[in-house]
Amino acid sequence: MSTLEARLDLVQLEIIMHLANGKQIGDIAETMHRSRSDIDRRIKLARKRCQATTLPHLVSIAIASGALIWENDQRSLNGRGHK
């Protein structure tokens, strides 16, 4: 388990994966069957835990940590596959 995976839960990592794949927050909420406010709250907490100043910064931290990998022409969760 990477240090990022210790700081973030699986839902937060999945949200970041969707962001890395170019999805908008509303689309992520619909895909994950969650409210937009829940997605926003989880992103805010993930940014705080990772000390990320922007969403692209958060995504780059996840990629650099190895939590997200490039697989089948998109980002996937490392070791967990794409949902």
C-alpha cells in the first residue's frame, strides 16, 4: 500500500481516477451513484490530506504515487482494476 492509499479511501481514489480520465464532477456523481455534494466533499478532503492546491495537482500526486496506472488507454486504480 502506497502512502497515498493510506491517506485516502477507495472512494476518493476512484473519484481521482475519474478526474484523471477527464470526467466532470457531475458525471462522476452519476457514474458512482452518489450526490454531487458527496463527490465535492470527498475531493475537498482528499485535496487537504494530500496538500494539493488544485484538482490537476491532486491527480498528479495520485499518478506519481503509483495509485493510478495507465491501462487500456485510460487511468485505472493500481491493483484494483477499473470499475
